[in-house]
Amino acid sequence: MKRVVLLIFLISFIHVVFGQHFDEFFVNKTLRINYLHIGKNDSEQIELISFNHGGKWSGTRNYLIEPSRLGDMLIEVFEIGTGKLVFSRSYSCLFGEYASTKRAETEIGSFEEAINIPYPKSKINFKITSFSRKQIPNVLYEGTFDPTSTKSELFTKEHKVKNIHIGGSIEKSVDILFIPDGYSLDDKSVLKADMERFANYVLNCSPFSEHKDKINIRAIEGYSEESGITDPNSKIYKKTLLNCSFNTIDLDRYLMCLNIFKMHDIAEDAPYDIIILICNTPKYGGGGIYNFYCTVNNKGEKSNYVIVHELGHLLAGLGDEYFSSEVSVRDYYPEGIEPVEPNLTTLVAFDKKWKNLIDTEIPIPTPDKKQYNNVLGVYEGGGYVAKGVYRPWRNCTMKDPIYNNFCPVCQKAIIETFEYYSK
């Protein structure tokens, strides 16, 4: 009973601290900020491109100031005059991964990025900050937006939207939007079946299955000029809706989209909090970036695993727990720095992670042996390295290609995200 009372108190306290009066500062529309993220391994900058607005605000209205930062990027919105912080949201981006690659030592990369905020009632200041892998902040851009004078393009409606599963209102649900890529008009029946199939993969996986009333899933009906997905290493090039491609940042299985502005132009046809790109290809691949987007291949026996694994990145900011697969990023979790991802630790600040959930008789670190199967512990190996980074479970969905096997720590992080959007 004491725990229940304490939990209710904490929820109420968080609501008071982080909750702002939405109607005091914002109207029920979305403002999108489009920019280029330019740089290499030791430098970066932002070039503002444009603003777009329209639709409704489908994000949280009670937690306008994000309780904790899980991404490598942070946008903050301030009231003019008082300087009061009225909105913040963290996210990650492809540039952050590119900057840790060998190529970024000599080549400047330029990546499209976009972030949604609620549409302000009056003039605002906003600030975009990047955090290095050592968690050092770097303010990349400070600007203003005035709804009475700043040029902003109105959202347009171009595609049909299908409601696949509606669990609640857009104000109190996680709004997931599927966008297909590489489906031609000849693939119309395949597209329809795939959207339903992938929705079921999500809704039948725990903890999503227990929170269907907090999830909405919609799909864009969008067709490509050609069927299939670009695969440069196999010399396959396709003209598709979003031009998704394998071999992003020189990793063959990394299937991603670089056309972020167009992706959001298409997405604005529907309410959305997160975007999942369903790619018409039998080749195994995908990718997921926190509060950015994720991708999944539509064919193959592991597609059910891929979508929930990448959704773990996208929705809850979970880190990869594997350490033996090929990756292109390097030194992603520096020694002596605690990761922001809730399911990884370097033991630098383990008290803030899942330490309080572990039984007292479990050794820390925990031997990675069969006797500890399905036991919450601290297992060495994770975040792409075998030493120095630890994970909570021997074989969670964030580590091994096993569908519907999120560990208690990952489930907790996903459930907390549901609460963030639905309260």
C-alpha cells in the first residue's frame, strides 16, 4: 500500500513539475523546423532551411518539458520576454552516428533533419543543442519564430491514410505512422497486407500488447515508381517514394532514408508521433533512431523481430545490446561516461539505472552463464563492445533476433513512454 501511495504521489509531483498549460503557450497545430546538420567527426553546424505548419498537435500536452534526455539532440522553446522554458524534446539523428565513423575523419557530411514542436501562440525563441558521445553540450542554433511574420508553408494533403488500429485519442496515445517505400501500384495488395501484418507484429509483442488502448497505428497509401529498394553493394538502384537505401554510412544491412524533408511532407497527411518506414525488399535490414524514424524490410522470417527491435530504439531510446555484429560506428560509449540509454550502463552511474530492480543475491557484474537465463543482472557486453558496457539480460530482443523477448528493463522503458504520451 505504501508503494502505491508513493507511486501516486510521484506521478502527481512529476505532472506538477513538468506539466505546463498547453493552451497558455500553444494552439492545436504542429510547427516543423527543417534544417541541415553539417559537419564531420570534430565539428558540426546547423543550417536552417524552412518552417512548415498545420494539422493538429498529436504529442503530449502534459509533459511539455521532457522529464529526461535520452537523445543526442535537444530542442528547447522559450517564451519571449521572460525566457521561460515552455517546451523541450530530445531526439537523435543519423549525423550523430556518421560523426563516429572513419569516413567522418576526412569527409564533411550533410544530413536533412526535422523536428516537430507545438505551434506557438506568440513569438518564441528556440535553441538546438547537440551532445557529444562524452555528453558535452554544444549549442548549434538559436533562432526565433513569430506566427505573425515568419514565413511558414502550410501542410498539404497528398496521400490517403488508413486507420489500422485506433486505441485512443491522438492527445492521449502514441501515434505510430507507417510509410511504405518501394511498393509500386502493382504491389497494392502486398502493401495493404504488409501494413496489417506489421501492425499485428507490434500489437502482439509485450509490452505493446498490454497497452493497445494507448497506441494508434495508421498507414500512408503511397506508391513508388519502381518496386524494390536500392542496394548499392548489389548494384541495384530503384526509383521509390523515399529512396531508402541499404549501406547507409557504409554498413551493408543499414537500411535508412536520407530524404527527411520529403518523409515529413508525406507524414503530415496524418497525425503522428513516430514514423516507421516499411521497405519492400527481401534483404534483411533496418535501422532505428530515437524520436527520428525507423525502417524495416518487409520480407523474411525476422521481420517481426526487426520492427519491434527498431521500435525499441525509436520509441524508448533503447540501445543495442549486441557486441559481435559488424557496425560502422566507433567509440560510441566512451570509457568513464554513463550512457543515456536506459538499458546500458558502464557502471559509472548505475544507481540511476536498474540497480534497484536486481535481487540482492545476484552478483554485479553477473556471469554470462546459462544458470542466469531469465535473471535480471549486469552482463558485460553491449553497445557494440564486448568489454566495459553492460546490459540487463542475457538475450533480450535488443540483443538477439528473438521476437517478443524484451527484458524487464526494456519493458519498463517502453511502458514509461506510453505513460509520457498518454497522461
